[in-house]
Amino acid sequence: MSNEKREPSLVPAETLARLRQWLMEQVTRFLESSPQPADERALRCFLEEAYLRSQALLPAVQRDALLRQVLDGVLGYGLIQPLLDDPTVTEIMVNGAKAVYIEREGRIARSEIVYPNEESVMRLIDRIILPLGLRVDADRPTVDARLPDGSRVNAVIPPVAIDGPGLTIRKFSQKRLTVEDLMHFGSLTLNMADFLKACVVARLNILVSGGAGSGKTTLLNVLSEFVPESERIITIEDAAELQLHQQHVFRLEARPPDADGKGEITIRHLVRNSLRMRPDRIVVGEVRGGEALDMLQAMNTGHDGSLTTLHANRPRDAISRLETLVMLSGLDLPVRTVREQITSSIDLIVQTARLHDGCRKVTSITEVAGMEGDTVVLTELFKFVETGVGPNGEVVGDFQPTGMRPLFEPRLISAGIRLSSEIFGGGAAGAYAPLYARSKSP
């Protein structure tokens, strides 16, 4: 007969949940009675002893996962901590207690995580926001926060959340992507990258437009890397996500009202304040209110080369949304005046989109060419054209120049940059010194 010890059988999820709860209670009592704060090593030793006392017989894989979950519940954010630690997960969506979804590589899938009840989700929300001096209750059922690593958090609870408390976490990428990364991912071409770098170096004002999750902030980060090291940059954001590599960067972050509704610092206030800070360039993470007017005025009064993003699905929609946001400034301006302000301030709209296969692309680069009557004239310079669907459901398409050359080309030439007509689809005429080494192209 064999003397080998047989591995215990897997136990049901209900049994694991009861054991997890019992271990959590033991750890809580241990922490409450301990005169000194316990570190992870001490907690793990106590947990292993408590597990032996429970006389439970779990397979090694279930035992290790259980102890890790309890530790995460004490030291981290419980069941979702492994998702926060997973670098391939970009977004976590807790839809009540029984449905947790994740985004990985642009695709959304349901995870296996299930909370025992809504109270568990509420405890998770409190664990995140209470150390930040925030609270959420029936009178203030929504809250925005940020984890210590920079990840953005939004929580919503009843009565506005009908199906129970919800939590959305957009993880902060620790790796700053470069333009070479975007080319490798197929988000844009080398010619498009060359053109965008030329526009940043020549101090054109650029608006990055796109829907939620389309890669606007990522592209803004990439564009900002082209700003010369010698310039002073002021960044203004709701939640700090930009990762500029230059040394002379001063970062400003808006502040929501506290639990008593006081102390709010708005993006608009920070934009106005930044004008007194001697900026060479102003980078606003996103315009979404009356600060749009202040941003346009800054762009039009000596702060060329500024960058910002906006929620819109098409370049024409971006112009319309800008008009609406300017109206929120409280000034009763005629529509034509607003449009003239926009056309004199914004030089270029870079449109991003997340396609149905989850990939993110620069779908259009469009010049704001001026006014014809009361209409803003837009000239598309590059576009992405879908041609079909691949065998794995991926979008197939081509980046195409339209053959149009921008009216602001003399500004590029004044900055010492001459782009050949090849970039715009007009053949290889003219001198052209590429802004990237061709060897870097994927």
C-alpha cells in the first residue's frame, strides 16, 4: 500500500466563506488587543496558527488563497486587491455585491469575485474614502476619490444606486507610455507621430477629443513629452494622472468639497491662478465646465502650445461641446463670438476612439481652419478608415492622409520644421528630416 498523503478535496464556496469570516474575526480581535501595530509577517503567523486551530482541511491552493484574501482584507482592499495588483487589469467595476467586472486589454469580462452582501461592498467603499476625509451617505450618495497609487475611484450608493452600492476604479498606470508604444499598439502611424511632434514643438494649441476610455489622457501624456525641457509647464487636473518627464513642471490638482460641502477648489480657479505663475505652457487634463473660456483665453493671449482634452465623439462634436462649455462660464456671449474665440485659440483637434474590439486609435487629426460665415471650418488631415473585421474579431483598417496640407504650415517652417508632402499623401516632394529615427518604427 502507498504511504503517500492524499491532498484534501476542494471544499464548497459556502464553507470557505464561513471560514474566511471566522478568520477575519480572529484577526480583528488580535489587532484590537495588540499593543503595537502588527506588520504583515506577524499577521501571517497569527493567521496560520488560527487556521490550525480551526482544524479545517483545505487543499494547499485553497488554503493559500484563503489566507491571502484575509490578509488583503486587513492590509489592503479585500477581494479586489489581487485585481489591483494585476498589471494587466486596467479597470475594476463592482456592480453591487454579486457582479464584479474587469477590463483587460480593452475588453470587459466578468470576474469570479462575489461579495457575501451589500454591507461588504459598503465597508470596502468606506475603507477607501474614510482615510481621505470623505464620506458617502444617503444625503451625498456619490463620491470621487483617489487611491494612494493614483488610481481614480468613483463610488455610488443607494438611493441613487438602485441595485446596491457600486464602485468603479480606473487604475493608474505605473508605466508611462511613449509614442513608440502607441505606434507598436497600432494607435497611430509614424507619419502621424512626426506631424504631431512638429505641432507641439511649433507651439500649436491642441485639443485631444474622445469618448470615455478612448485613451485621451494617455495621448496627452505622449504629446507632452515633445515639449522642450527648457519650458515651464503648469498642469491642472481633477485627479493627477499626467506623468511628464520634464524637470520644470508644476502640478495643480482640483479639490472636491469636504464632508461639510466646503473647501472646493475648481479647475476654473486653478486655470485662472496658473496665468499668474508665468507658464510657458498650460496643460489641462480635461475641460468640462466654465474653465473652457479661461483656457481659450489663455491660449489666445500668449500661452501658445497649450494642451487639453475634451469628451466628444467627433471633431465637429468637440467644437459644439466647447461652445456649450463656454456658455457655462456665466458670460452671455453671442454664438459667433464664441466660435471666433475657439477658432483663434484651437489649432488642432486630435480625435481618439476605443473601437468595438477594445483597441484605441487616433481616428482623426483635424485642423481648425477658421470661419466661413458663422460656421467653423474643419480640415481633416489624417483619418482611420475601417475596412473589415479580422478572424479574431479585431478591427481591420488603414490610417490614411487626406492629401490636405494645414494652413498653419508656415508656423512649422518658422519653428525650423519642414514636412514633406509625403506625410500628407502628396508624394515625396520637398526636403524632410524625420523627427524620429525610422529604426524605431515597429
